[in-house]
Amino acid sequence: MVEVHNQPDQAMSDGPQSLFPDQFDELMKQVREIAAVVGRTVPGIGVRETVGVK
């Protein structure tokens, strides 16, 4: 599980461990690159994750 928040310092819980949306996008890009190397795929969910994905 990964927590994502636009303003982690104002999150009701787990703010310090939350990623900003841009950090999550980068993480998912890297996960997809690794998945491709090992012959797997990671589906996109929603609009944010499809931005910049080729």
C-alpha cells in the first residue's frame, strides 16, 4: 500500500510517510519499467497514471 496526498503535512493520518502525487507517478513509471524487464505488466488506473505513459 502506498499513501498519496497533495498536502501530506495536513493529512489526518500517515502524512510523513505519504508520497506527493508527482512522486507516486515517478514510482509507478519505475515499477512499470522493472515489470517490463521481468516480463510482467502493471495496469494503469485513472487519468494521472496514464499521463506520460507510453
